[in-house]
Amino acid sequence: MGKLSGKIAIVTGASSGVGAGIAKVLAAHGASVVLCARRQEKLDEIRREIENRDNEGEVMTVACDVVDDAQIHRAIEATIARFHTIHILVNCAQGAMLYRAIPDIDSDYALLAYKTGPLASLKFMQLCYPYMKENHWGRIINTASAAGVDGNEGFGAYGMAKEAIRAITRTAAREWGQYGITSNVFLPIISTETFRTTQPAALKSLERQSPLHRIGTTEEDCGPIIAFLASDDSAYLNGQSFMLDGGLHMHS
């Protein structure tokens, strides 16, 4: 029996990268996992990979573009139709944002960052909340970014959206803690396949800066911490931001 046996988890952005890795780890710990993302074919690949590992829980996929509230509603309805409740929500979805200096950020670009990040996370939180409240048990785990903390050049829209996610997470922690629902956020610096193939120089630079002299991977380094935050073991952690970066921000 895994530490998440009997729990129902929704993971957004689960078709690749950090979201896919986290979904695999939650399943390995016994949770039934609902994979949400836009690309059904990629979701099916992750589902097959999880099922081939012969995990305890079930796996379900729901194609969902998080900019569309109606699709988010359908994802929650499909989850309830199959599993009848929700215990864990991990929001990893975020639209890809290209380098754009502050003078070049227009309203449409900034709104894209907000719609796919904090607004989508908020909508999933709102729709999962009644079930978590009914259970008097819930784990909300949102994803922010060091880009917002560091003020990385060219990532103004992305950074402010990610900091908004931290803000709504803290508010949920205060409002919903009384119902046994904890809300935390993690800020990963993780070597995903996309990072390794598209930004090898940046990855090497981070490896040199890291006290560990390496940048971790999702399943080995990030996933176990998320599984902890999703479990009974983390019941006293609430409203916190966790830098999963191997010590790159230990002085922040």
C-alpha cells in the first residue's frame, strides 16, 4: 500500500515535463491519477507508461485547454463521474511564454500568461474545493517559478503570472486550512527533456552554479517531494513555497 492509496489526484499540464513526471510518481505511491492537458495523444502515452508499471491506482486522461473554463468544468465532471471525489490537485499547466522585454509586453500577451497560469489554477482550485471540504482533507500543490523571484530578463509576463500563483496559494491556505485542506507551491528548477534538448548551454550553466553540481530530474528529485506534500505526512505544511533547485536559491 502506497502513502497515497485510495486518493484521487488531478494533475494539469500532465502530457510532458514536470507535470508528466509528477503524475507518474503520484501513481507509483498508489494514487489514482487524472491526467489533464491539451494533447490527447501525449496524454495517452503517459497513461500507457503509468499502466505498464502496474501501479495500484487507476489512470484517466482528459483533454483540456485550461484557457477555456468550460473545458476545466468538463475535466472536473469527468473526474467525479469516474471517481466520485477529489483529494489532490497539482496545477502544472502554463502556456509557453517566449522571451519578451517589458516594453514589448502587450495586454494580450500578459493575459495569455494569466489565463494559462493563475486563472486556470484558480478555476481548478475552486472546482475541487467542495469535494476536499466534504472530505475534510485536501492537498493543493501549485507551480510557480524562480523566474518570478529572480526577475529574469525577458520573462516579465511569465514571472508576474507565476508570482500571482503564489499569492492565490497563500490566500487559499488561510481560507481553507480550517477544512483540512493545505495549499502549497513549488518552484522547480528541473532538467526536463525539453530543457535538455532546447537549452543545453543554460542547463550546463545552472549545473556549474548548483551546490550539488547537477540539476535534478522530475521523477527522481522533484516527484518524491510532491508526493510528500500530497500525503498525510505534510498535514502541518501550509501556505509555503518550496524551491526545488538543489540549493541555487538558499539565500533568497
